[in-house]
Amino acid sequence: MPVIESSGSSHVGPVRQDNQDAIYLPNVRCPPGAGQLFAVADGMGGYAHGEVASSMAIEKLIEVVNRDGLRPNPKNLRRGVESANLSVYKAAGRMGTGQMGTTLTAAYILEDDLHLIHVGDCRAYLIRGRQAICLTSDHTTVGDLVRMKIISADKVRTHSQRSILTKAIGIGLFVQPDISQIKLQEKDCLILCSDGVWSVVQDEEFAQVAMESSAIDQVSRRLVALALERETDDNVSVIAIHIRELLPAWSKESKRPEFDWFKNRRQIVR
């Protein structure tokens, strides 16, 4: 069970009228054996009710991850994203306002394992050894061009089609998320952010801010402030997570304590 510190910040930004981002992080220290879930969602501005879609996607993810006797289970992450997708898709039909869509990137930390699930163009960064490593791939037209080696990665931030999504929650009956798992190390820092942040902040700057900040809440605040200073054209949201210690793993023979995410949550929307 790692000892974790986290902080989150979200801002409407200098251009948008509404904040269509949503973030989630637990507001209390979890008991031994319980995992910790963090999520960022960015409602699609070109579609109706992006703020509803982002909030709904995170709520449904929490619900499904929490389903097995209130013991969060990383295996439920895929089911959570599939359920979020279907819920947003059906809600758009009920509201009769056209399609709703959102990106969704979630990190679930259990013992020394980081489980990531990702749809869209929010990003997850790992800061380790003074380097920032992007752990996610952008599901965008430009992201596809980078993977096909048609353009270089350094052209993504300034490309005119940077925000054209090829995959999102709620725009179809089915969605195929990216899922990955990595081993954490002590002193690792994780950053989840919407594209309104990483579009104006370079990868190496994420590492610089994390290394120069004396407290984890400074990381999220400074990254949001940096994006605003550079006049980003979108909402800005950041979750910063610091792995202070990695303690001995919870005994697999022992029953994990029940922990209700709905009673112990902090969600920042708009």
C-alpha cells in the first residue's frame, strides 16, 4: 500500500464560457489494501452538453469500479469505461440534443501497480528521475499521423487538427480504451491533465514544475497557472499524485477492507 499525496485543480480558462472538464480524486487517505482512483475527463466542446458528459463518465466509472462489494478492482476499469460510454450515449438520446461526448483518462493505484485506462486526448505523465514520460497516446487525427510517422511528435501542439478526436466516450455504442499497467517507484510523480494544459506546456516542463515544487498542491496549481499565462484556448485541469513511499504489499490471503468511494470522494467540476 503506497503512501500517496495528491491534489487537483480545474479552471474554465481564458476563452471558454463553460468548464466542460471534470476531475476526480479521493478526499481522504485510503485504508490499507484499498486502491486509489483518479480521473480526468474533458467534454467535447463541439457537441452538446460536454460538461454533462464528462461528469457522467466519471460518476459511472466510479460506480462500476466500486461494484464488487465496495472493494475497488482494477479489472473493473474496462467495464467502467464501457458503462460510461453507454450511459453518455443513451443520455444524449434521452435529452434529444444531438451527440454528447467526452474524453476520459483514469489512473488506479493498487499497491505498487499503476493501472491506466484511456480514451481521447487527456494525458497521463510519469515524472521519474527528472524526466517526464507520457504514458498515453492521443486518440486524435494528429496522434494517428505521429504514430504513422507522417509528422513528428514536436508538431502536435501547433497542428491545426490537434483537437480532432478519433475516439471518445459517448459518440458510439462501443468504445475500445487503451489499458496499460506499470510498476511504480518511490518518489514517482504522476500528472493527469486535459489538453488545455499539455497543448501549451512542454513535456520537460511538467518534470521541471514537479521537481521544483515543495508540495504536491503546488504542482497542480502551478501547471494550471502556466497554461493560463500562456493563454490556452481550452479549459485547464490537472491532477498531481506523489508516491511518497511504497510499503509492503497487502496480504493476498487477507480480506481487503471495504471502502465506499461515494462517501469519500472529491470531485471538481467546472
